[in-house]
Amino acid sequence: MTYSYRKAVSADYAVICAFPKDSMEVFFMSPKLEYPLTSDQLEQAAQGREKLTVILNEDEQVIGYANLYYEQERDLYWLGNVIVSPDYRGKGAAKFLIRTMLAAAKEDLKLRELHLVCHNVNTKGMLLYSRLGFKPYEIVKRTGPQESTIAGIFMKIELT
């Protein structure tokens, strides 16, 4: 399949809200978001973030979303709010999305590294990030949906 990308616009958020199948998938996007996801939540989450990006299928339909954000306290840039339409999972869309975000981080923002948090119950995400070169460096205890205990695994990739 052939994918393309562009800057996300407000009208995209209604489409993106339909991608998470349950509260856990919304949690994977961000622990601050709530299920069911709404356009307003995404709009608010996008405030202060950079490189708001959607990927498109051959028919120019939005099929994925991600962004980057800076955490001043640790002086780090993070990959955030990653989600792909269930119809395009396992078809290279997530890989295209992550590679697009890595290129933006390196070429546009001139970053040397990019960080993310993936949760231990997100096995497919962990394996994808690992295949793309992200390495784990810290594990923190988190409270997930329904008060479940999960591990947040901090990962980073060198962009040199």
C-alpha cells in the first residue's frame, strides 16, 4: 500500500476519534485522554505540540495520527498520541507513520534523539518500536484503565 502524510487539521480529529477500539487503546495514545475519545479532547491534547501529522491512504482518507512534544522539565522531545485505524494495522501504516515522525524530528527539528512511552500490555507497539530502532531505558509503574497496574516502558532512538 502507498501512504502519504500531511499536517493534521481540526476536521481530522472526528475521524481519528473512531480509531481507538477501547479504553486501553485511548490510554496507549495518552493516559490523559478518556474513552470514548472526542474531537475536543484531541484538540486540547494537540495544544503546545508540534508536527501534528496524519497519514493518508491512496484515497486521501486519514488513517493514522501522531505528534511530537517537548518536555521542559527533562529537556526531552517525545513522540505522542500515536494511533492507526484498525483497518490499516498490520499493513505498514504504523511503520510509515513512525518513520515520518522520525524524519520530522531529525530534519525539521534537528533532534539527536526522540523518546516515547509504550506500555507493557501493548505488545504489538513494543515490537514495532523495537524493530524501528527504539531501545528501552526505564520502566515506571502506572495505573491503567480500570485501575489496572501496568508498566510504562520509556524508549528512545538516536537520530544521528
